[in-house]
Amino acid sequence: VFGAKAGLSIQKLATALGGGLANSSVLQVKFDKILSRQFTPGGRVEVHLKDLGYIADSLRNFDIELPVLGLVHELFRELVDDGFGDEDHVAIIRAAEKAAGIRVT
């Protein structure tokens, strides 16, 4: 989303990231899903939301604060509330796009 908002094409961003240490088969698969807007579930948003809840409970039990977890949980909750709970977790791009007011293409 940051790259798209800055005027970069997602293809160029994928090539740049894929050429360095960030490259992985997961990165390639997820970029392909974003580019094709195919959010068919592999790892469903609803399952990730449930798991994030378990992690938050465990952190509280150990008196550990992890502020980023709250943000991620909020993004996944928003996706479920917007009707995207059955989509692949890469659909989190939808929440980022909504916040930035841009659609990655």
C-alpha cells in the first residue's frame, strides 16, 4: 500500500523485494494473490483472528505487553466485520487499502 500510494507499481515492488533477502515462496504466492485479487482461503481471516485472541490471552497471563498485536487484531476484526472472514489472510491488504484510500493493482 505504501509503495502504491507513492506511485510504484506492485509488479516493480514485487520484483525489488523478490530480488533480495525478503524473497521467499510465501512472498511470491502472496504477491500473486494480491495482484490477481484472489483471496481464496489458504489461511482464513477468521482463524487468524481467533489465534490472535489466544495469543493476547497468553500475553496477559505472562504480563507481557505487545502493542502491535492490538493493531493487528483490530485489522483482522475489521476484515471480519466487513464480511471478509472467509478469505485468505492476505486479504489484510484490504484493511491497509481502506486506511490509505487506495487500491493496490
